[in-house]
Amino acid sequence: MESMLMRSLMFVPGHNEKLLEKASKLEVDVLVLDLEDSVQPVVNKQSARDLSIKYIGEHKFTNKRVFLRTNDRESGQLLKDVSQLSISGVDGFMYPKAKTGMDIYFFDKLLETIEYEKGLPIGNFQIIPLIETASAVMNVQDICSASSRVIAVAYGAEDFITDLEGLHDEDDLSLFTPRAMIAMGARAQNVIPIDTVHIRVKDLVDLEKNLKLSVKLGFEGMLVLNPKELELVHKYFSPSTAQVKRAQDIISFDEEARNENKGIAIVNGEFIGPPFLERAKKVLNRHQKIKNKNN
């Protein structure tokens, strides 16, 4: 299964029609219609489901992937969420507060039952587990491998810090180790790692600092709260012109070296071994996905 383009995953409260309408016009890769944290009090949960169904049914979110963030397993709302929103136009569900792979196995089987009852293909809906507990960070590979539906995992830092009883310091030092563990665990299982939301939504300088680190750690996208963040998020999770040119040069020089039986190619004084070649192919593949989306 080819991976999705997931540079930006933007939360939109499912019960807020004004924000749903605004989101329909945004250039975002994935819309996450929220049925959980931002939908309060509980009386608004059904309104969020109803409005989400209305907007999806009216094809408001064309050229975007659509996921629903469900309520957690203990909420009493999860079955209503997935049974009502397992409809055409929904790519999958973001599952909150997973702790081990068994949580994802349970959710996979719940979706399988609903797909069977509705006559849908088994595996129709994908899963993005939210890694927002200390247990989830320690079990990230188990969570990633618990179901073939898991396409990505996303870091929920604020819930994690609360569960840890730690502090979210100004330099984000308390987030560094779990971020690195999540990115490595996801990549080890061929799953896309998505970084946590940037809570200082008006501080774009701080956002850029976090994005630079996020890319270095291996994340492929970020959870987004504010549309103002999208331009920077897309910039850092898209190959630059220089990166695309270098990747093209690496592929070209490698082919030339092979045709002339020269062995390893040399580009700008650097030996181009297999890791460089693999990275170049990934850069060009990602560049092509972005071009396809924009066309």
C-alpha cells in the first residue's frame, strides 16, 4: 500500500460549522475532524458526528484526506463514533490514548466488525494511533505493528507530559527523547511518524525552530491547530529545490557510473553509496507526490 502525503494533519472541531467551512477551503493534506478533546461538553458529541457526516456527504473536503479523531475506549462514545462515521469519504480514524498494541488490535477488530456489517471491504479504514502516554512511547513499535491498518502514528505531547507528570519546558527538552523514540519506532515498522502540535500557535519563529528539529529526527509531518502554521509546515516537510536537484544528480550520476562500469559514482567530490541513492529516490518520490496533489 502506497503511503499518503501527510505533511499537515489539521484538527477541526466537528461541532463547529464555521471552522468546518473554513477548513474546507484550506490547503491541508489531512483534515482530522475532532470528536474528542475540542468537542465539549459531552452534549455536543452527537452534533459533531452529525455535522461531520453532513460535510463529508456534501463532498466539502475534496483533495484532502479525512480522518476522525474518536473518543477514547472508556468514554462511552467510541462505538457511536465509528459506527456512524464509517462512511464513504472517510479514510480512517485517529485513535486516542493507545497504551499497547492490544488497544490497536481491539480497535482493528471493532472496525472489521463494522465493515462486515456494512458490506464494506475489510481493511477499508486506516488507523493513526495517538502516542500520548508513557506506556505508548515505550510500546510504540508494538502499536505500529498491531494492525496492517496503521499508516502513521502521531505524538500527543501535552497528554504525554501530563501522564509522565513532567514539565513542558520552554526549550522543549522534555519532549526530545519521546520524539526521537516515536520517530525511530515508527520508521522501524515502516509507519509514518507525525510530530506533536505546536501549542504556541502565534509564535511562528518557535514553530520554525521545532520544524527544523522535527525534520532532523525523521518526522514526515506535524499535527496542526492553526491555519497560519500551514505554510511553514509544508515548507519544511517538502523537499527544497536544491534537495530535488541533488537527488536528480545522484540518480543521473549513478546510472552513468553503472553504464560505464565505474562502480560508485562521485557527486561534488562525495562517494555516492547505496544509502545516498536510496535517500535520493525517496526525495524524488515525495516531490512527485506533492506535484500530483497540487495539479
